[in-house]
Amino acid sequence: MPETRVNSSGQIALPPSILRYLDLHAGDRVEFHRTADGRVVLEKVGAPAPPPLLRPVGKSNIEEVDVEVEHSAEKPPRRTDS
């Protein structure tokens, strides 16, 4: 990850790669959040939220099944249905 220095006024300049990644431009606003493990996260204000995780509604009719997978060094046969 790129790094930068804090100047005597407490300001930092974000590296160009981070500005591009976050799509930040002059005048954009950012927020800082502390996480439970002590990290600080920088987010662009007004950026779209990630899509919600899909969760089944009600009881599902899908059963959990234990599956064993064996790995083989052999190549699978080639398909010939062309």
C-alpha cells in the first residue's frame, strides 16, 4: 500500500492511486470510521452503499448435505460434442 506523511498542520495528501480508487476529486467530502479492532476507515461521503447480502425470506426448502470431494491429478476427458 502507498504511504504518505502528516505535515505540521496535521494534514495528509492522499496518494494518486488511492484518489483514483475512491474516485475522489477536489471538494469531495470524506468520513473516517473507527473499527472494533482499532483501524480507521476512510469513505467518500455520498458514495453508493454496496448491495445488500441476499437472505432467504421465510423457511428455505434447501437441505444441507455433507459432500466429499476427491482431487485427482488426471486431466478430465475432453468433450467431443461439437
